[in-house]
Amino acid sequence: MYIKKILIIIALLGLIVLGIFSYNIYNYIFSANTSFENKTTTVYIPTGSSYAAVMDSLKPLLKDISAFDLVAQKKDYAENVRAGKYILEKNMNNNQIVDVLRSGNTPVRVVYNNQERLENLAGRVSTQIEADSSSILKLMKDEVFLKQNNFSAATALAMYIPNQYEFFWNTSAEGFRDRMLKEYHRFWTPERLSKAQEINLTPNEVTVIASIVQKETAKVDERAKVAGVYMNRYKNDWKLDADPTVIYAIKKESQNFDTVIKRVLYKDLTIDSPYNTYLYKELPPGPIAMPDISSIDAVLNYENHKYFFFVADVENFGYHKFAENLAQHNRNKQAYVRWINKQGINR
């Protein structure tokens, strides 16, 4: 009878120990283990990160890093660290955290537009994915890649169609560039290619004119009309006489693209640059900026009219006054010159 009592006590103690052990294991795995107050927080794990580096990143975010370590080791996460962007939610338990870090790489939206040069674009993109700007720029300028895909150093910017794109944060520089080439070909549909052919322009030439249109007007509803002016000049073998190309030529010659030029002077029109459309009839060798899709489509669907001239409309800011001949244009221009002089804009 005595032995039986001892066995019962031992069994009860065993159950208690097992219960405590099970309770602790349950807490390790399923109890909330986050210490941040926001609804979510983001963890970035760079390519090549070690498990120790991940632990260092998580320490400020978790109540008990040892408990997380126990679960992570049991689930073999320590040997399977994956780079990416991961979103943790408040009150997640260790099991959920490990599952997110193993398979919850969250895409990011890469957005860019109106970049003036590849350097600007590379810098903009590098703030949104892991790859650094110098790596991105180097691959963008790769001569072999450009030649293989019918681009040059001057036209390389035309390959990047401004939009929103979904990437994983840990996308490499090469992965970004190659994806953009696919997006470029996806953008230039048979319909757009056909329209370019109808107006006797290549996609690169369309982009060059679209970049001028982009710089001339911020009003989307006016772009097809402005494009019509330049197409009228181009088809009639005129020089384009586009102020934005002169501004670009000045910046390129000085290598100071941060310069703000609000007024083109007569002396500027003599700058010897292939981008100076006051001096050369040929289209500039490449786009002077990254045109929006609306500007590209404005060129492809340019407005048929008889205008050859336009100048800023000082009575309807942001828009322009159009003229069919030089006499009409000069009258319109007088009002603009009076206004700009009144503003004291000399450069």
C-alpha cells in the first residue's frame, strides 16, 4: 500500500513536470513575442546575411530572443536564412515569426518617372531595392548589353518606361535591368510599333520627341497638340527649335545637371551640341529626359493641325498659345516677353 502511494506521487510529480515542460514549450512556440507597439514592423535581410545578423536585427523587436532562437533552430531556419523584406505583426508568436522569415518575402513597388539621366534613375531605384546605385548604373551603361538590344549610351534611358513595378526588395542590379528590358518590349506593343512606323519614327526617335514634349508642357491634355507642332516641323524638314534641348545641351556641356535655367538667351542658341535643335535639324541623339507614357502616346497619336509655333500663355498658366505662322507667333511672344521681364527672370 505504501509503495502504491509512492508510485502515485511519483506519477503525479511526473505529470506536473511534464505539464510545466509542455506549458513552457507552448509559451516558447505560441505565446506573443513582439515588443514593438506599431501594428507592423519591417525587417530587411540583406543578401548573404548570417543567422547571427538576423538575430541582431530581431533583438530590438522581440521580448525574448532566446525563445525565438529555440524555435528557429528546431525549424531549421538558422541554416535557411533568406534575403528580403519581411513584415512582422504585433503579437506574433515565434512560430509565426519563423514562418514569415522563411516564406514571407514581401514585394515592394518600385516607382520612378521624369528622371533626367541614368544617374538619376539609378539613384532613385537604389532607394527602393537592395542593389546600390553604382551597381545599377554600371549595368545600365554596359556597352555589350546596350548594343545587343539596339540601344546606345545616348538612347539607354529610353529603355526605362516610367511606371510602378513590383519587385522583391533583394532584387539584384542585373535583375532590375533585365526586368526593365522585358517591360520595355511589353510596352512597345504591335499597336504602338505600328503607329511609330506610320509616322516614320523608330521607338527611340518617338521617345526623343516625347522627352521634348514632356519638358515643354506639364499639361497632359496639351501634349498631343505640342507633339503636333514638333511633328509638323519634323515632317517639313524644319529644325525643331526646342528650348528644352538647348537647356539640356548647356547642362551636358557644364556637367552640372542641377542648374536651374528658366530662360533661354539668344547666346545660348549657338552652343555647338548635337542636342541643340536650334543649330541642327537632326533629332537629338537621345532623350533629354524620361518622358511619361502620356508623352510617348502623345507623339504616337499627335494632333493633326497647322500650328508650327507656340509660346507660354501668360493668361492661362501651364498652357500655351499656338500659331500657324511667324507673325502670329511674334505677337503671342511679345506678351510672354513682357511678362517674363516683369518677373525679373534673366536666366
